[in-house]
Amino acid sequence: MTGAPQSEPELCSAKGCRAGAAWQLLWNNPRIHTPDRRKVWLACDDHKDSLEAFLGARGFLKDTVPH
């Protein structure tokens, strides 16, 4: 069988979660990142709110967009 290799699905960033990512949580730590830098955590529907809360409580969350 020939063809392009299949890529692995991108998974949620929550510890131990093996679900596919549905969201991108864009964040930065203003103490160590420039204001325009965005790091990305991936989230499934079940962990979106808890990961947003974690980043938001620290003032790191900048945006959440569909993956």
C-alpha cells in the first residue's frame, strides 16, 4: 500500500487525557514571553473549561479558538 503517511491525531493537553483536541487555548506568561508570543495548549470538550480556568487564574489565557 502506498500513499502519504497518516499523522497521529493531536490530543488534549490535560494530564492523562487521550481524547482528540477540539480547542486551542492560546496563552503566554508575561514574565517570560513577549506580549505577541502565543503558546498553545490543546483541549478536548471535557477539559476545555478546566484548562481555561487554570490559565485564566494566572492571567495567562489570551484566547480560545476551535482546533
